Amino acid sequence: MTYEFLQHYWCFIVSLLGAILVFLLFVQGANSCMRSLGWTEEGKRLVINSTGRKWEFTFTTLVTFGGAFFASFPLFYSTSFGGAYWLWMLILFTFVLQAVSYEFQNKLGNFLGPRTFQFFLVLNGLLGPLLLGGAVATFFEGSNFIIEKNNMIDAEAITPIISRWANASHGLDALLNPWVLVLGLAVMFLARTLGILYVMNNVADEDIRSRGSVRIIGAAVPFLVLFVAYLVHVLLKDGYAVDPATGLIFMEPMKYLHNLLSMWYLLVILLVGVVLVLFGIGKTVVDKNYVSGIWPAGIGTVLTVLALLLTCAWNNTAYYPSTADLQSSLTLANSCSSEFTLRTMFYVSFLVPFVLAYIVYCWRKMDAKKIDREEIRTEHAY
């Protein structure tokens, strides 16, 4: 169990959490479609109460993803979460709006009215996946930061800050890159697709299921077009390679395509994931009685995102490139915690299967009975 192995192991764990987070964005996606799916006030409440059972999973996975990154790759955490301040604050703000909206939309004394908080849920459903997808795109497109580790030992340095953003936008400049927006929009439409599939499976209402089988085409087609366009762009673009002997970072033509060909197992995972997503969507469209598309599409989403995230980090690749200073780009080796920390957390990670088992147990208990119109008339409904 070498230091290099631990670096790759924790990169896998963080990437897996990120992949699960993208799948759980079906909560945001369904909320963004509540008006077209629910149509009536009662129908919208069915959608909200369906996603209301699962929104905590998305929020806690987002927090766990950030915590795992902080513990295993602290330089990335300080650079991205600290430097790209406004981008991450916008993401967190939309998720806070979501939590508040679920709890207060139908409370007594709500002077803003339920529709205001429903609008906040739609806003979170659109901006949350869009901004998170944009943040993921920076792993391939790069961000505008500079690393100055000498500040920690330079007595004349004004502040002992290792990393800083190279401009005053603090992350918002990433949204000016059209390819960042392409992936952000792809994730947004993916979330809408998964959200429709989830509601069709979770809500026992024929009106919603019949509308969902039609609405899913309007979400899936833009997602597929945008995703294929970005995937082709990534495979053909120059990537950020690392010389393992010297640690120097240089541009390599079609680096990410070379990574997939070198690590054939990631290519297999990617292809299996894409096929599962297409199967879940396609069978739902063709078979009007099929309502289980969320499971193959969800598993496929996790596999696809996992393969892409590992492609931008493994095989001597800078996973967080700097467009301001190439040598400031972050790699697994120059941004990770100490070997002692990674080794200690390695043993702690053995608890992860038990946590996942608990989540599966809670999920099954909550879904033991499908959401119907009778349930939303109880005092415990959102």
C-alpha cells in the first residue's frame, strides 16, 4: 500500500461520490419539471412530495463530496472552494433555497405563498445542476488560479496564502467558456431526464406517468446532443499531462483519449454506462407501461461520470489545470494529504459499505408505498 496507491484510491472514492451526486440530482431535475409533470396544484404537490423524500440524500452527498476532497486533497479544496468563491456560493445558496422551500411552502404564516417557494425549487432545479456541471467541466477546461507554495516559507510574504485566483471574478469567469456551459447544460438536462424517470417510478398516478413518457423526450434529446458534443470535444482536445519523473506539466494532444485507450477498463465502464442510460431512456419512451427506467439510467449515470472523472486524474494527468500558470495545475501528487492521513482514512473508509447499506435500507423503507393523492392530504405532506 504505497503512497501512490493511496492517492489513486482516494481519487477513486472522491470520484465515486461525485458520480453518485450527479445521479442524485434527479431531485433537482424533477423539481424543475414540476409544472409540466404535475400540471395541476395537486399534481405539483405529488412531485414535490416525491422528491421531498430524497432531497436530504443529495444535500448530504454534496457535503460529503466536499469533505472527502478537503481531507484527501486539501490544496484543491483551498484553491477551488476558496478561490472560486462566488461559483460555489451560488451552488450552496440554491441548495439552501431548496431546503427552506420544502419546509416552509405550506406552513401557517407563510406570507410569501406556496408558489414563491415552488419557484425557488424550480430555480434550484435549474441552477444547481447547471453550476455543478460547470464546476466539473473545469477539471478538463482549467481554471484561472496561481499556486505559490513559497509563500508559506517566505518571511517577506504579506500573507502566507498558497493559492489565489488570478482575477476578481472568483470562479464566475469559468461560465464565460462556452464548453463549460455545454457540460453544465448537459448535466442540467440529464438531471431533468433522471427526475422524470424517478417521478414516473415513484408516483402512482397515471396522469403524471403519461405526461412523463412524453416530457422525457424533450429532456433526453438536448442532453444527448450536448453530452456527445462535449465528449467528442474532450477526446480530441489537448490535455494536461504530467511528467512523473520531474512533476512538470505540459500539453499533450488528445490526452484524454489516450487515457481511455491506456486504461481500457475505464473505457469499458464508460461504454457500459452510456448503454445503460440509453436503455433506461429508450425503453421508457417505447414501452408506455415501463416505469423502472430510473434504475438502469441511474446506474449508467454513476458509471459514466465515474469513468470521466478518473480519466481526468489518473495516468499522469493534472486533474485541476490552471489556465493562468500551467505549472500551478494540481495533480494527485502535488495536492494530496500526507501519507499518514491518507493511510488512516483508508481504514476509516471501510465503514463506507455500512453507510451505503443504511442508505439503501432507508430508501427501500421510504419507497415501500408509492406516492399517491391520498398521501398528500395528510398533515405530514410538504
